[in-house]
Amino acid sequence: MAIRFMVAAAAVLLVAGSAQAQDREMAIAAAAADRMAMASDAFQARARDTRDAERDQKEREADRADRQRDQEMSAFDQAYSQMDAGRWERAAEAFARVAAMKGTRADGALYWQAYSQDRIGQRAEALATIAELAKTYPASRYVKQAQALEMEVRRNVGQPVNPEAQGDEDLKLIAVNSLLNSDPEKALPILEKLLQGPASPRVRERAVFVLAQSNAPRAREILKNLARGSSTPELQSKAIQYLGVMGGAESRATLAEIYSSSTDIDVKRRILRAFMVSGDKQRVLTAAQTEQNADLRMEAVRQLGAMGANDELWQMYQKETGVPVKKQILQAMFVGGNSARMIELARSEKDPELRSTAIRNLGMMGGAKTGDTLVEIYNGEKDVAVRRNVLNALFMQGNATALVAIARKETDPELKKTVVQKLSMMQGKVVTDYMQELLSK
């Protein structure tokens, strides 16, 4: 009996021990699983942080590149203006600074630097600049132009500067214009030669203008080739502009062909503007909806605003999810004068930034209806930030009557102070009367 009891007790202990061992194993396994889950979470968090950091870095680099590009374009335009005004020495110095940036316009800057140097008699310097252009940018569209300029510079070595040269070029162009009206077959080869040679920017651009006035098939073909990039970027820009002004199915088709085949952002941006000028709403809308490049998409949205494409913009706004694009659409609707949609969004938009933009745009749009809407929003709104946005909009609108009415009712000391400060910067009888009313209390 005792033996059976002992055996039974031992069995119970064994089972208990086994159960405890299983519990320990399960606990160890659970702890290991927890550690693995924590490690996985930590890994995923680090991966997210890394992706976010990489994305932020790319965005910063893109922003920096955009700023540098804008600075370069601005500097190039300023240098070009100096040259166009005949201030050759200043132009040469300005183009040298642009070339030193080594950006997208460096090759053009070197060419026009050499051109300006030649005009002030710095022939040796001009030849050196041309050599630098050919060596550093052998594939540049300016190289062919530079070769023609080099021939002229070498021909002029040892010759004094001719102040009348610019006037002579103008006279030649007037003669070509006259010849084009009477005998296009003779004029067009002369124009082509003028465009290929080292003529001044003003004369070359006038030559493109003369081409654009001609209905001759050969003139149209030359203009199209210029738009495709057969010459310098400056002439390409002018040709694209004139194709937009000319309009018509043929010009639009040429612009569309160039847009689809080009990788140059500036060229595509100019074509979008040309589409706007020619009234090609559908192609601008397609770019606004499908363009992968954010800058070009924004440009297309802006052009839709200029075209008054309010229905299309509203449809885009409803489908769009990105705040930056929606903000640009709001600006385009503002340009298009779409106050009805702006009122709707100022009242109902859920995103604070977009609502703030809509409210500000209402202030800049003016009109009794927009002013009444702003007052209604102010009176029905509890968010202080939104109310301040409304006050700013009414101030931009110059709506002193509404601001005085708000000031009289406002019980929040800080908001009332804000209203009075804004009124203090405005003029008119309603403001003067209210200020006197304040002082009399």
C-alpha cells in the first residue's frame, strides 16, 4: 500500500515537473517571440526612418537644385538684357559669372560672352572663350554658332570696333523684310544664313519674327525646325512662342510633337505656355492630369487658370490627393476668377492649409459677395487661426466696413486688438468714425 502511494506521488510530481517544464519552455518561447517582434518593429521603424531621411534628403537636394537653376536663369536673363541694350562690357562680365556657375546655361553664357568681347574689341579674349566653349561643351548647340563667330572674330583681328555695325544689321533686316514681302524665294535663304551667322540677339530674334509672318511653306518649315532646337535655345524659345501665337492645327501638332520628344524642362514649360496662347485647352489639361514632372504639372495647372478652365480645374481638385497640387489648383481657380468654388472651399475644405489659401484668395478677389462670405465664416467659426485668416482677407480686400462691424461685436481682447490694428492702417470715414468712437469711451 505504501509502495503504491509512493509510486503515485512520484507520478504526480513527475507530471507536475513536466508541466512546469512545459510552462517554462512556453514562457521562454513567448519571450523570444516578443523579442523578435520588438526587433522586427525596431527594424521596420529604422527602415521607415531611413526611407523618410532619404526622401527628405532627395527633396532638399531637388529644392537646392531648383534654387540654383532659378538663380542661373535669372543671372542669364540679366546678362542677356545687358547685351540686348548694347552694354557689351557689362554683358561680358555678367555672362562670365553665369558660365562660372557651370549649370545648364553655361555653354550659352560662354558663347554670348565671346560675342560681347568681340563687340568691345577684346578679340583675343573672345577667341579664348570660344575655345573654352568648344572644349568644355563639344555637344552644345552653340558650337556651330561659335564657329561662325570665330571666323568673324579672326577676320576682325586688328580692326577697330565699328559702332555702326548694329545699325547696319538693322538696315539689312529691314531690307530682308521688304524682300520677303515681294520675293520669298530669294529672302528665305538670306534669313537662314543670317540665323546661322553671328548676328546680334536682337537681329536674330527679329529674323525669327519675320519668318513667322510668312505663309510660305519653306518659312514655316524653318520656324518648325527652330522650335525643334536646330539653333540656339534663345531662337528655339522665340520659335515656340510664335507657333503658339500663330495657332492652328499644324502649329499645335508641331508643339505637341516637340513636347513629347523633349527632355528639356524649360522647353516643355514654354510649350505649355504656347498651348495656352493658342487656346489648346485639351493638351494643357492632359499635361496637368498626367505629367510626371511636378514642376511641369504645376505649370500646366497655372495655364489652365489663365485659360479660365474652371470646370476642368474643379474636377481635378476633387480627384487630387496631394496638398501642393491642390494648392496650385486653388491659385489657378483664383486666376480664373472662380469665386463660387472659392467660397465653397473657404467654407467647407477640411485641410487647414487649403482652407487658409481659399480664404486668402477670397480676400484678393474682392466683391460684395466674397466680403459677405468672409464675415459669415468669421461669425460662425470657433478656430482662432481661421478667424485671423478671415481678418487678413478682409484687410487685403480693404473692407473697412466689415472690420468695423466685427470689432464692435468682438469680445475676445486679442482678436479685437488685431482688428483695430488693421483698421489703423486703413483710411476712410468709417475708420475715422470708429477710431473716434473708441477714444470717446
